[in-house]
Amino acid sequence: MPQDLIGGLDIGTTKICAVVGEVRENQVDIVGLGCSPTNGGLRKGVVVNIENTVRAIRKAVEEAETMAGCEIRSVYAGVGGGQTKVINSQGIIAIKDREVTPADMERVIDTASTVAIPSDREVIHTLVQEFLIDGQDGIKDPVGIHGVRLECKVHIVTSAATSLNNILKCASRAGLEVNGIALQSLAAGEAVLTDEEKELGVALIDFGGGVTNLAIFAENALRQNFVLPVGGNNLTNDIAVGLPTSLHSAEEIKKHYGCCLNALADPMEMLEVPGLTGRDTQQLPRARLAEIIHLRVAEIINLLGKEVQRARFNHPLHSGAVLTGGTALVHGLPELTAEALQMHTRIGYPVGVGGLIDVIHDPSFATGVGLVLYGFKTQQKAQRKTERWPQGGGWSRGRSDRGLWSRVKKWFREVV
Ligand SMILES: Nc1ncnc2c1ncn2[C@@H]1O[C@H](COP(=O)(O)OP(=O)(O)OP(=O)(O)O)[C@@H](O)[C@H]1O
Ligand SMILES: [Mg+2]
């Protein structure tokens, strides 16, 4: 795989999505995309069948390779929020009345990152929230500032070691090396949010197939991540039971006629709903479908609303809400979310990249495209670091290395 190509692998509950980005003049162009259904390989974001997952990864990667005309050997992969936990930690060092140097900054991050992590969990991100110098908070870049005491607050994102290892195992069996792992919501944020939105405060809601993830970004950092084990698959089940029809027909009907606001469905419009085996096709009003979808979606948004309210205590969310994931395409969802959360809401289509922008114009590709962008940023940071410490100094190592993760583990630091 040439140096200037970056692969992203989104392992979702319903589909695996492989994205290839090419770096040209400091900008990423998307040159390949492949998607394959997981066919029961995952449940609620967790790998439950290795064979099916590996098969889906291979298929998605082959498709992306054909489109890009290259071979993908390494990827940045995503890990779902359901398996992750956040630990807040703080570190403090003395700087003896002089200017803060980059080495001091590294040292204080190291101090803040030194926490006891249970043996069944692995660190995937150390996200710097802010620096404080002599008690003055809200500092994003402390280098060059004069002071005596330097403090740092970090979010340490950990993932269940087993689910992480299963992701690595599937990628490895599909012939891929994993360059790095990112929290899916952090990756999606890279693809759909502007810097201004992240600064002013925004709720990123990923309505996937198996789970719904709420991520709060404010003052340019991820502040909170919350996962509900409910998603588009539940809508399909509700439709299948409520109409009633087969799961396959329910999925098709949802995608073509799905709407979550009665006001948007023409009261006279009738749908042809194939009956279950041996039963006749029935004519049902589209408004009935809207009712079924509305019930479930409203329930999800109300549950998320409580978390959003809690987040608003600490961070005003001036940029409103952004919806990603395939379920974001249900008609009326932005309107319903805007009303329920009392904030401006839009659908998050991947932006900030060039190339096949028409192909990736879909909120369900946000995480895949975001993983490529995350990989690009990570590589840029690593390059800057090498320039600063050509001998490789300045980085401290993490905890004792275990399992497959140890082969790819790097201490990524996302400095605000
Ligand atoms: N046009 C559409 N209208 C309504 N729902 C849709 C549409 N297109 C896709 N979906 C639904 O979106 C869901 C898949 O979304 P997505 O691809 O974001 O999930 P995933 O990443 O595979 O799963 P997860 O993020 O939950 O692990 C499915 O439930 C699918 O039915
Ligand atoms: Mg997803």
C-alpha cells in the first residue's frame, strides 16, 4: 500500500465499510469505498461471529480496492461506544518559574495518564481536555507560557479488551494490519463536524443499526459519550411485528417509505405490504408506518434528551445536534430531534474530503470516512513529533503490553 494511501474500516452492526483515502497536497481525497452486510457477524456493535465478520471485511475491502485500483494492507479501525468507558484523570508537574516547553507538556500528559486500568480493559485514547497554569484553566496550548505549576486534565477512553481483540483478530484474518484504533464517534466527528461546531458545543448522534451513540463535543474536545443499545434494527422489528410482515419486507418498506412524523405522511397514501408466509398482501395507510416508527424513535430521542440536558449543565451546545448513521435517513428525523431536544438539528454528511464525494454522500459513511481522516491526522502528528524528536525521544510507553493489541498499541494523544 503506497505511503500516501490511508484505509478506514468501520465495523458496524449491519455493515462493514472500507474506505480508501489518498493524501494529495495535505488534503484527503476519497478514492475507494466498499460495503458489505455483516450477516449476523455483530450484535449491537460487538463481534459475535468471527467467520461472518471476516468474510464481510474481505468483501468490503475487495470492493474498495477495485474502486481505488490499489491493494489495502493496513487500516484504521473503529471501536463502538458500547464497549468503551471514559476515565477522567488529572496530572500536575512543577515547572520552576519558567516557560513551559513541549517536553513539559508531554511530561504532564504522562502524569495525568498514569492511572490504574483494570486488566480486562485497554486504553484506546488519551484525550487532553485542557491545561492549567498556576490555576488558570482553559489553556489549549501551554507551550511558551510562563508559570510555576502545570496541570492537565485528560479523558482516558478504554475498551473491553476482548471486543478490541476480536476486532483485531477479524482484521488480521482478513489480511489487514491495524495501524490504529479510534472510538467510532470520534472518527464520525472528524468527518461531519466543523471546528467551529466542536468549539461552540454540539451533540453528535449516530443512529446506527444496532446502537445509537451520543457524543458531546465542546471547546474542541470530546466531553461525553453515551450509548443506547437500540437502533434501526429495532425499527425494522417493530414494523415487522406491527404491520405484520417479514423482516426483509419491513426493512425495504422502512427504507423506501419510512417516516417518523405523521404530518409528513399523506393520510390518503396506501402501501402494499407483503403478508407473512401464506398470507395475502395487504393495503395499509402509510400513516400507520409513520406511527410505528414515531413511537420507537421518540423513545430513543427522549432517552438521549436526558443525557443532552445533563451535558448542557457543563457545556452550552450552541451548534445544536448533528445526525449520522443510516437511520438518520428516516424522513422527519431531524425535525423530530430538533423539537424534542429544542436545538437546531441537521444531517451529518461526510465533508472535508475530496475525490468521490458523491459516492460518500451518505450519513452512514461518516464513521468510515472519519477513520481515514483520523488516520491522516494521526500520521501528521507522528510526523511532527519525529521532526521535534528525531531520535524518537519524548514519548513514554504505556502499560505492560498484552495480546494482539500490543502489536498495534501506540499512545495516541489528541491534544486539544
Ligand atoms: N434510507 C433509509 N431509511 C431508513 N433507515 C435506513 C435507511 N438506510 C439505512 N437505514 C438503516 O440504517 C441502519 C444501518 O445504519 P448504519 O450503517 O449507520 O449502522 P451500522 O454502522 O452498521 O451499525 P451500528 O453503528 O449500530 O453498529 C439499518 O438499520 C438500516 O435499516
Ligand atoms: Mg455505525
